[in-house]
Amino acid sequence: MTRTTPAAATGTATSAPRIHAKGLRTGSAEVLKQLQLGEDVDPHSYVFRTTVQIETASPGLAHLQQALFLAAAQRQTTAVRYRAYRVG
């Protein structure tokens, strides 16, 4: 049986733009439990997709606030890695 759980995060990198991510993780109940516990899980055993919104006060980066980003993500023990694609 495959289950889906909501995934959301907001993060910052120094004083850079804020990144808001909202998406879904889909996998077996066992894999989702391991992810919830912060354990390392083979990224091929689940699907983690998200949308990414960028918030910035920098005039030079303001155009990023008008763009749509979709991302494939991987949950690691100490971090979440995103590969984001600008689609709009």
C-alpha cells in the first residue's frame, strides 16, 4: 500500500531570499515512518515532489517571486535537497 503525506518547509540561506516549499511524499507506510524519524532512506523507495516559492527583498531577484518552480526532493538525515526547475 502506498501512502501520501504532506510536506512543507520554509528555510533561509544566510540573508538570501526565503524559500517556501510545499509538496507531497509518497511511499510505503514503513518508508514514510523512517523519513518521519529522520532516518536515511533510499531515495528510490519514495517520491518527494514539491512546489517552491521564493520571497526576497532584493530588487535584483524580485523576478523570482513571479516564477513557478517545481522540484524533486530528497530527505536526508540532516537536510532536504531540492532539484528545482523554473516552469513559469
